[in-house]
Amino acid sequence: MTQLGTVRDAARAMTRTVTESTGMAPCLGAAPRVIDEPAQVRSMFARIAGVYDPLNRLLSLGIDQRWRRALLERAGDVRGARVIDACCGTGDVALVFARAGASVVGVDFTPEMLQHAQRKKVSLPAHAAKPAFAHGDALRLPVLAASADVCTVAFGIRNVADRRGALREMARVVRPGGRVLVLEFTMPPGPMLGALYRFYFTRVLPGVGRLVSRDAEAYSYLPRTVMAWPSPSAFQSEMEQEGLVDCGHRLLTRGIACLHWGRVAGGAP
Ligand SMILES: C[S@@+](CC[C@H](N)C(=O)[O-])C[C@H]1O[C@@H](n2cnc3c(N)ncnc32)[C@H](O)[C@@H]1O
């Protein structure tokens, strides 16, 4: 069996264990629809999975973890909450929420990223419920409708071919009154900071990324997709158009990142 085959089998086994390790019921038979997966994005994350975490820390000077904590703060008290983290990658958001007492299922379509997430669970304190990591597509999350209190996505929705479809899917899995939270990069406003950041983002970051990851494409893909991303207010409008209520956003670190939130209509917050 090839190494990739082994990884895929492991990911399939992880999907099967979702019911056993969480209160959430996966849709039986809802295997990820391979046909919808943008193969290039997935193979790019497979190639950089091993350097993804250290490069995140290096290129953001450690601020990325502060942004994930801001995501947690916006979710409120998550003790006992059922959380789905879409595009979970190496599991950083899932671990932050698990430490705060949530029961988390992380979903990603790159088995190599999930393997790192799986390994990182050992860093959790004994009292924290270990997250379950499942192989799946953000456009077809392997959990039942309205089975979660919160659905998050951090730096992932930008990579999904149909971002509105991803928002609809996140809303589908959240119960009425529950929250949808999106953390994403933006381009900082203002001519000075904007120009400075653009230089860092388009020149320095791809260079360092290429050097460390030895992947020419991955770290130029990042600025390209961020620059093509809608403004915070335009993305908020998209969340509202997809039926989410009480939507808002907050710029983080002078607008390098943005935290978006919304609720599924009806029910208690
Ligand atoms: C930039 S990483 C973000 C990982 C993590 N959320 C974090 O905070 O570091 C983007 C992740 O999204 C995943 N991804 C992209 N498109 C996806 C899709 N349609 N379904 C599931 N995962 C997807 C990739 O495999 C990758 O692991």
C-alpha cells in the first residue's frame, strides 16, 4: 500500500470514530465527494503539512495564535458546547476550543494536515475532551443538520471553491441560535500600512515561505487569494445574504485579519 493510501485509510477510520468520541452524529454514508475537491489546493496543503505550523508562527510572529483565541472569545463560554471546525488543518482552532471545554470535531479534506492535528491532541491537558478529526469537505460536512452549537472556520474558507456554499453548509450544521464564526486574512486599510503590508505579503512572505517549505507555489498562493478576498463589509453582506442574523465583524491587528460572526436564526443564543 502506498503511504498516501495509508493516510487515506487512517482518515477514513477517523471519520468513523466521530460518533464514538463526540455527541454529534455524522451523516452515515456522507463520505467526502472527491469530485468536488479542488485537487490542487489539497495537494498543496499535503506538500506543506510538515512545515505549516512552524511557518505560521514564523511568518505571523506568533500572532496567529492570538487571532484563534479572539475566535474563541467571540464564541463565548464554550464549556460543553459542540463545535465543528471546518478546514481544521493541523488542528490549532480545535485545540484552543478543546482546552476551553468544548467538544470539537475538526474536518479537513487534506489527510496529511489531519495527521498533524491527530498527533497534537497529546498536548491537551488530561481534563480536556480530545477533538475528533474527520476527513471531509467543507461543502459537505460529515455531521447532521443542527447538531452543533458553533461552527468555525479559520483561514480556510478562502480556499474553498464556493465560499457561499461553505457558509450555507456551516449554517446547516448549527442549531437555531448557534454561531457561525469565520477568521480570515484581509488587506489592512490605509495607504501607509497597506503599502508596507503589501510589500511584506507579496515579497518577503513568499520568499521566506519558499525557502523553508521548498514549495514555490504555496506561499505565493496565500497573498494572491487574500488580495482577491472580499472586503470585511462585503463578506459580512454575504453572510447576511446566506440567512445568518446578528452578523458583525472586527478587524484584528490593524486589519491584517478579520473576525466575522453571525447566528442561525431562531432558538436561544
Ligand atoms: C490555511 S489552512 C487553515 C488551517 C487551520 N484552520 C488553521 O487555523 O491553521 C486551510 C485548510 O483548509 C483545508 N481546505 C481547503 N478547502 C477545503 C475544503 N473544501 N474542505 C475541507 N478542507 C478544505 C486545507 O486542506 C487546509 O488544511
